[in-house]
Amino acid sequence: MEYENIVYSSADGVATLTFNRPKALNALNAALLTEFSSCLDAIDQDESIRVLILTGSGDKAFVAGADISELAKLGPLDARFFCQLGHDAIGKLQNLSIPVIAAVNGFALGGGSEMALACDFIYASESAKFGLPEITLGIIPGFGGTQRLPRLVGKNMAKEMIFTGKMLSAEEAMAIGMVNKVCQPEELMEAVMKTAKGIAAKGRVSLRAAKAVVNSGMDVDLATACRMEIDAFALCMASADAKEGTTAFLEKRKPVFTAGLKG
């Protein structure tokens, strides 16, 4: 797949998607969001991909936010279209059936934080900065930040970040539960890839079932969520990987999960 604003590669079940507008600090514009959405469609149809890593080109930014030069020209209707484009792309990211890890290597501001929040978890460089500074431009987060951030870090902390527009260091973001791990800049991708490969070695069915149940269960009552878990557990037990996993445990060997999604 060839793109102008992103770079995509895959190997050994792990795909890497890199936002690639380094001169604009990888800022999100309509063209990038369109390519990003198209790439996610292709990834979701590729059964060989088990984990996706998101990162930004260069060492300054993951995604520095929306492209202000494009945003400043928008009228209300254009702004609504752009906002919907971002929501659609980032919503597609969150709903991707495979695990997604954000490798935040620099600024993740505005749309960058919103992009990272839609991933399953975040590893960050010590030089990373997080924030939703839209309030300083007279606007509000428009790609899901007002909704995903409070669900992750709590309503009061999210309000403080959104109302003040302040930036958090990687360590501060980890302290409030936004980031899972902070790494030396030169060690970030190695740490992310190690985790991604460990996840990719697990079964396709169980990985997708686990992600689906965790995500869906957050939006319903506990009893309903537990029933969803029961159904997903039964589905996993119908897969060849469940047979391999339990047999390998009893035989005291490492399991080799090779089952596909189509039986």
C-alpha cells in the first residue's frame, strides 16, 4: 500500500503505521485522515495481522494535533465535516478487531492525544507530551477527547486538562493512568515491538474476543457485560487454539497458535 501522509509496513503478524508529515509535526489534515481510514480497512481485512503499532515520523511528534492552517479556513459546515471525518477515522481505530499500541515518540496534542486514547494502550518516550490545548484556540476537542479522556482518567482530571489546555509529561500521563509505560527515546520502539510480538504470538480468536468484550463491556451494566464474557469464552473454546493451548499446558510445552478466524 502506497500513501502520501502515512507509512505502512508489516512483518511477523505485527503492522506499523507511521504518521508521516514531519514538516507539520505529523498534524492531522483531511488527506491524512482519509488515508488513515483506508489503511485501517485494509488492516482489518488482513488475517495475518495480529497487532498494530501507531507512531509518528521523526523524534519530535507523534501527532501534534489538527493542522491549524487547514482548520483556520473552515466555516461551521466545513468544520462539522472535518470533525466527523476525524471521529469516523478514530472510531474505526478504536473498533479495530486487533490490539493497537500507541508508541508516542513526542508531542501528542489535541488530535494526537485523541488518536492515542483510541488505542488499546500507550507506551511513551520520556520526551512525549500529552494535552488537549484546543481551549487556547477558542474551540474544544473535536475528535473524541471530551469523551474518551474522562472515561480513562476520570471526569475531574479530564476537565482540568480540557479547561486549562495544559500539557502533561510522559511521567505525569502515566501517573493518571493515561500511559502504561515510559521509555528512553531510543528504547521506545524496541519496547513496543517486544510487547507487540508477545501479543501476536497469542491466538487470533482469543485476542479479538478479549478486546471486543473489554470494549463493549465498558458501555453496559456489569451483569450484561458478564453475559457477554460468557458467550465470548464459549466462542474461544470452539476454536482450535483453545485445544492447542490446553493441550500444550498439560504437555508442559509452549503453545503454537495457528488457527484462523474462519474455522
